[in-house]
Amino acid sequence: MRADAVRGHLDGLLLAVLEQEPLHGYAIITAVQQRSGGVLDLRTGTIYPALNRLERIGLLSSSWDAVGERRRRCYELTDAGREGLAGERAAWREFTTAIGSVLNPALAPGTAT
């Protein structure tokens, strides 16, 4: 899938995969890839700036986790992040309904079938 197709939806994707549990960066990339059936393959250069931005604005918090000799930063949703995810989901439903109505006019609201 083209990278520009994900643009504008990255925050929602990241918030959604962090909904159930804290994850580190590579686990977030893997979760997005698995949930999308391999269609979405995010790069580290894409997600880390987004994770840092989401943390700065209070939607995520992070902490360092040690696994053996390795340290990695784990991210989790804040209460504001859960509210943000709900907003992302509502916006996504509105967006897909509108696009679907244009691409498939027979299914447009108010159209007789």
C-alpha cells in the first residue's frame, strides 16, 4: 500500500494497537502489519517521530523496559489517548461512509436501492 494512503491515519493506527497493552516500537510495527494482513508495513522512521509527538501532546506515556542487556522504550495510552482513539474511530467511520458513498453511489444514504 502506498505510504501516502496511511498519511492522516497514522495516529489512529498507533493508538489502536496500543489500546490493549503497552508495546515497544518494533512490537507496534509488527502489530500494525499483522492486523492489516501484511498490507501496512510501517517504517521506524515513520513511527518513532509519531510516537514522540503523541507523547508530547499527552496521548501516550512511555517508560524504559529492560530485556536482558537491551533497553527499549514502551508506549501506552493515557486517558487522553483513549479519548483520542475514540475520536479517531468516529472520524474514520465518517470518512469511510463518505468515500463509500462516492465510490459506490448505490449505497449512499438516502439512495433507493
